[in-house]
Amino acid sequence: MPGRRSNWIALGGAVERPNFAASLWRIALAALGMGLIVWWARGLSLAVTVPPKAFWQLPLFAVVMALVAGAIGMRKVLKADPSQAFAGAGV
């Protein structure tokens, strides 16, 4: 129908029609990869203990690092000259 739009065209035209043979091939390879991981995990298992301190230290460290990164970013923003944003490439 000439007036009807395809769902694939509605996505911006960047998405091609799916190739189902290729999709099945990818699903089969993903299943093979998951099987290999399960098989390898038996021989490569490693017992790991996480200390209870890590459950509060890691989020605290992440928050501190985010605050430091934000402070560095704000420092750069405050040092910038706003008029340079409209000056153009040659200035």
C-alpha cells in the first residue's frame, strides 16, 4: 500500500529489515558461548570472599569520586569565558 509506512522506515530508515537466518545463527552462537562459559567455569572456579566492610566502602568511594569529578568539571566551567562560545572557530 502506498500510504502505509513500515515499522522499519518509522525508525528513521537506519534499520534494515531483519534477516531471520542471520538472527538464528547469532542466537545459536550465543547459546554455544553460554555453554562454553558454563563448561569453563567448572575448571576455573575461584572462591572469593567479600569482607563486610566492602559493602559500605565501595559506595562511599564512588560518591567521593563523583563529587571530585563534579568539582573538577565545575572548576573548568567557571574558568571558561562565555563569549568564546559564540566567537567562531577562527578566534
